Amino acid sequence: MDKMKIAVLFGGQSSEHIVSCMSAANVVRQIDTERYELLLIGITEEGHWLKAESPEDICSGAWRESRVEAVISPDATKKCVMLTKDGVITEEHIDVAFPVLHGLYGEDGTIQGLFELAQIPYVGCGVLSSAVSMDKLYTKIIVDDLGIRQASYVPVMGWKMKKDMDDIIRRIEEKFSYPVFVKPSNAGSSRGVTRAQDRESLIAGLEEAARHDSKILVEETITGHEVECALLGGGHKPVKSSGVGEILAAAEFYDFDAKYFNEDSRTVIDPELPGDSAQRVREAAEKIFNAVDGYGLARADFFVTEAGEVIFNEINTMPGFTAISMYPMLWEAAGMDKKALIGRLIELAFERGQEQA
């Protein structure tokens, strides 16, 4: 039987470019090459699409020197990647796409829209669920209607910062006491997130967040266990949730460096949590995943206080697959190894296509 061809996309134009490369290197090692032929497409931070010749190229960065351009055609009658080398264009049919892309232009519905236009089955959430889950403000608006506790917040628009910063500061200080967290609405891996202890650091945090997005959230500080729950499935079949994992950050909070480059940060699978809070985390995660029309995979993040209160933080529709990422670790703890997990995610991509047919 002929192998099916899978296009794995990585890199991208977001602040999580390097994390995407780290994730993709792990994903491609787990794809069943007896069933699938790989076509690797790297997207530079400038937005140049290039063919990578081997999985090793992803790790070494050699793909950035590729002389072969590779772009997915939006033509639904072709379902192909257009390869250009030395001015000569060839077309290569693909059966499924796996966008191992984190953050803007990869996790926000944009690349998913291209796959929808091309009618190519793809791994992960659809256009709507990707877009609303990537945007923390709109996620909060949806979760507000679910009866699930989440951190109180004040939305800030970047254009208003230039017009009336004093009014913004007044609104925040009327609602919260310090410290507060300042977050870009659209950014992942805690890029642009700061903890403000006073007015001066609040202003600096707002300016930093504005470098990442035009919408910003200022949130109350929650003290408690930082926990995560992995989700798998969707569509006509009930979503499945994993057990719960806890983040033990080797920093003031779990920022980008603490996540990926501080060896003292640790993750604990099935931690001791108050009462039945672990089960309530799972139930809330499934409810939120369904509310945002999730499909394929996601990771939902929560706080659990010492009193056992469960507080939603955010949902990530293309969680990391790095060597230290919680999503694959949680499924391994549930008895599904990385190869089986990747295989199931690809199967779900085809199943969605069949459901929509």
C-alpha cells in the first residue's frame, strides 16, 4: 500500500518560533514512517516558506539555508505543496497537514483557514476554536458564561494607552491591589507577560505587552498550584481529559525562560491537590474545550488554591511537544506513548474530514 504524505509545518512568524522548532523535532520522530511519508516545511521568522530535507535539519537550523521554497496551494482541486527550485515549480500532493506552530499565524486560525480553503485534513482545532482560544480576552468572555471561576481582569486597548494612560491606571488600581499580572491577549509561552508590583512596573508591563499585541489583560494575582490538563478528541466523540500535572516554576512565575531554559523548573504528574480539585479541573477543562468548539488537542491551565478552589487561567490549542512539555507527558502517564498519541492526532484529522463530508 502506498504511503500517505504528511506535511509537517514548523517555525513561524511568532515569538514562539524556536519553541515550534523544538516541538516539531520531537513530533517528526514519533510519526509512523511505515504509514506516512514526511514533507517538512519550515517557516522563517520573516515568513519565508522552505522545504527541510530531513528531521536533523530542524534541530540544526540548516533548513533556513534551503534552496527549495515550499508553499501550500489554496486550490482545493490540487491539495498540494508547490515546490520551487531554481525557478522550476513542481507540485507534490499531500494527504494531511500537521501544523506544529505555536502562537500568531499558526495557532490563531490563520493557517487553519488555509487548510480549510485547500480542503486538506489537518491536525488540531479549527479556525474558530483556534482564534478564540488564542485570544485570551475572548476566551474569558466565553468562560464567563460557563460558571467557571477565572481570574478577574481589566481589558486594555493599546490605542487607548497612547491617548489616556492615566485613566487606564486609575481603572486598574480601583479594581486591584498590587501585584497584578499584565498579559498580551494574543501571545503564547508567557511571551510579554510581566508581574507588576507598583504603578511604575505596571506602566512598564503595559508597554511590554503592547509590543506583542494591541489588546492587553491585567489580571488579579492568584496564589495556588499551577496545574495543567491535556485534552484529546472532539467532534462526534466525547473529548477525553488526562490526569493533572503541576508546574513548579524556578522563577517568580512560569515565564518563557522558566519554561524552556531553566533546568530548575519541574513538572509533577498527579500531584497532591486539595479534596476532589483534580477531578474538577478535568471537568472544567472538558467543558471549556467544548465551549470553544475544540477539536483534536488542547491543554487547559488552571490554578488550584489551598482551599481547593479551581480557577481557570487559559487554554492552548497547539501545546508544546518539547522534551519537557506537559501535554505528551500527561498522556504518557495515562498509558499512551508519544508515537500512539501522534498517530491518534493524525487519525482525528482524517475523522474530522469524514464528519464534514
